[in-house]
Amino acid sequence: MKTYLPKDHLEQRKWHIVDADGVVLGRLAEKVADVLRGKNKPIFTPMWDAGDFVVVINAEKVRLTGKKETEKFYMTYSGWKGGEKYTSVAEKRAKTPEDLIHRAVWGMIPKNRLGKQLVTKLKVYKGAEHPHAAQQPAPLKIK
């Protein structure tokens, strides 16, 4: 069976908008990663970027299940001895809630040049306002 290679000039990229208010973070990240990658299209090819743009609003209102708000930690490392910093989800939500969604989506896309290109099509905003109204994003339904 041969791999289908889509033509770049045949398809325009669409814009989707997702309201994260009350949506579970993992379910949101899984759906957004599929749309960014183009897995929801019939022309999906693993080594091509066939995905669409996604705008996520109300990032601070995303929901986490269980005790993740207090017991889950994000680690950053400076490269120096003792340069590890741990931040809880509650602290990260108070400071940069957009980063919660960015990290969750980044964990679900490939860690290569294609993945870096895909994550640039993700736009996350803290509140309900976003500067992408001119692109007329279509609402994306998340269960």
C-alpha cells in the first residue's frame, strides 16, 4: 500500500476556537493535538503538516480531575547543579494559565521538527478575548 501525499496548494488551513471553561485538561489537549496534526482530515499523512489553527480561550477556567491541583508539579531545570524548580498546578494557574494547556498539548504531538512547527499553530489566551476575530474561527466541540 502506498502512502498518500496530499498537495499543499489544494487545502486552506482553517481556524477553530475552543472554550476551555469547565473542560477537562486531558480531553481538551487530546482533541486540540488531533486538529493541529490534521488527524481529523481524510488527507492525514504522518510526516506532513495538514492541520489547522486552534485558538483556546478561558485557559484559567480549565478543569483538572482528582487532586492534581495541589499534588501535580511541573519541573524546570536550568542546567546547573541544584537548578531544579518545582511549581504546582495551582501556582502555575495563578501565574500563567496558558502554559497548562501548552504543556499538555506539547506532550501529545511528536518531539521533532514537525512537532515544533505544529505547536506554533496553537494560540492560547487567559480570558475570553482574542485577536483572531478576522480569521473567523469556527467553534470546535469538546465533550
